Amino acid sequence: MDFGLEGKYALVTGGSRGIGKAIALELAREGADVAIAARTMATLEESAREIQKETGRRAIPLALDVTQREQVDRVTSEAAERLGGLHILVNSGSYPGGSDTATGPIETVNEDDLVSDFDVKYAGALRCARAAIPFMKEQGWGRIINISGGNARNAGNLSGGARNVSLVHLTKTLSNQVGRYGITVNCIHPGTTRTERTPSLLDARATQLGVTPEQAEEQDFAPGSPRGNAICRMVDASEIGFLTAFLASDKAWAITGELIAAGGGVGSAVYY
């Protein structure tokens, strides 16, 4: 299927590694030129070279701290200028799961770290969307995809869960505001996803269980495991990229203000 992304221009925050990098790579495979933004330029440059080599599309690395509005406005404008426009924004810039000091019991939660997590994921996405929307309005076409997370549906993580919920609210609110300009806004909840961080996380899990990393993963995703999902395997970051490319495509006009979970069927609750 032709997604109609040939000649489109995308900005992906958190694009230097993990899910953000996988999304940027998939958009480039579909014919889009991409700007990838994160805090560390060295990692960005390495990822940009990899994307360009594999896809033949332009990949522009841009250092960005999404908590700074001046930087967001400047970098978004630079991305649009260097690419030739801006059609797609993917907000994927945050630390997965939230700060360790802001996720536990209320007695020990560090308020400053919790607020910082919201500043990055929620307010950061708001800042980036606000900066990108004028460029999308100019051409009467735009796609904003917010990468949230499955913790929004699970009580327990005071930072990671709550900021994900807020991003869903932002998604629906923005979709109502900008749909008339030909801009759609959607949200994705990844679950446990294989990225560059996975080997170290599996090593720690294996040590906890007293097994090999391969056995730890097999146990966690075995049928009926409370840590697993319906498909009994870990979702790969590339699969989040596939979904994002569809939502960014010309085929997804009818979908806006929506949330799509992409965790392989986690849990047994019914959402309607």
C-alpha cells in the first residue's frame, strides 16, 4: 500500500534512539525526509547517518531540549526551513517509565522530578505541537502523533502513568482544534517494546529470577503470565514505526483524536 508519504517532511522528537528512532526510520522508508531531535547531538548524528544510509532519504539531526520553549520554536522552524516544510510531527521525547524517584509510593515521590517528567512529556509535546501547527496550516495538511504509553491504563506509577493520561487528553483536545485545517492528531500507547535498552533490562530481570535473559523473556511472555500479552512475545520498536507511518499517511484521514494501544494485547480489560 502506498501511504502517500513520498515528499513529506517529518520532525521526530526523541528520534536518536528507541521508539523515536524506529519511527523516523520507518517514515524515511516510506519516502519522507526527516529531522530527528533529542538532547545529545553525537547520538543524533550517528542515527541520522544510519537512517540516510538505509533509506536514501535526508535525515537531519537537531539538538533540542523540549522543556525550553525558545529552543522548541527555533528548532521547529529550522527543521521546516532545512527540510522545505513540515507535514508530520511525532512527539516521542521522554524517558520511558518516568523518573525512578517519581514513580513509587506517595511518601517517597520527589515532586520536582514528577513535575519535570510532565514538563518533558506533556508540556514538551504541547510546545512542539504549538510550534509545528502553523507550518501545517499553511499547506492544509498535517499529522501529529503523540507516543504515550500503556502505563496510562495501570494504576501504580504516579509519574509514568499520569503523564501518559495527560497526553491522551492533549491529543483529543488538539484534534478538535485543528481538524478544520486538515490536521489530524492521534496517540499511541506502546507496551513493553524491544529497543536498545532491552538487553540491559533483561539482564537485570534474569538476575532477579536466577535464569538467563532468554529464559526471563520467555517466562515473562508465556501464556497467562501477568507480565505478558495476548501475542506472547515482545513488540518490536519497528512495529510502533509501522503504526505511526499509517497514522501519518494519506490513508488515515478518518482517524483523529484517537488512541491506539500497540502492546500486543496487554491485559483483559474491555475499552469501549
